[in-house]
Amino acid sequence: MSRDRLTATARGFLTLDRTATLTTLRPDGTPHVAPVRFTVDAATGLARVTTRATARKALNVAAAGPAARVALCQADGFRWITLEGRASVTGDPVRLADAVRRYTARYGAAPPDPPDLVVIEITVDRVLGLNV
């Protein structure tokens, strides 16, 4: 994803203090949808979701390995944007600190800090939306 794939309006929409849904696939292929807060860096095409390592969404991504694909959707009335892409889970302290810093900047408070905090990183390769 590059800046030219997101309009200024879409980039602004993605900075609003909103909850989104993250859709992952369970090992049996059924979808799991969870409400999440997230950040997106339009310049690098990387979206981030912090969560516990034992959360179903993290387990689903880890179980799928390099083939893991997810969809992250933020909606507000008749406006919505979905970011799709490959996902991975990491507990790397540098990447986790970056995710926490970005989350704090977007939402005005740090995310929960359980001992097993990880970040799901999504390399966005498809953007869909309406009225953004």
C-alpha cells in the first residue's frame, strides 16, 4: 500500500478514534472476527494490532504461518475502509515498542500491557472502501 492508494480523506478516516474488526481464519477455515484498535502507516503499508499471544486472533495468524491473510475493517455509519494483507505475529521488543508508541499517539492512551503482549503486523496489499 502506498500513499497514492489512500486519499487524504481515507488517511484522515484511519486516524479517527474508532474500533475496527479484525478477521482471521481459524485452523478449520472458519472466520474469527474480533473488535480491535489498530494503527496504520500509509507510507510503509503496515498496519499493527497489539494483543495477547494467547488471543484467538494471534493464534490464528501464527497457525497459518506465512500464508496468513487478514482483513481489518473500520466503519463509521456509511463510511468504511478495509485493509487486507499478509499478517504475522511478533513479540520483538523493538517492533512491539513501535506498535505501542503508535497506538498511544492514535488513541491517547497506551494499550493494555499483559505479560504476553505481541503485535500482529499486517502488510497491506489491498484497500477497499466506501465514502472515504
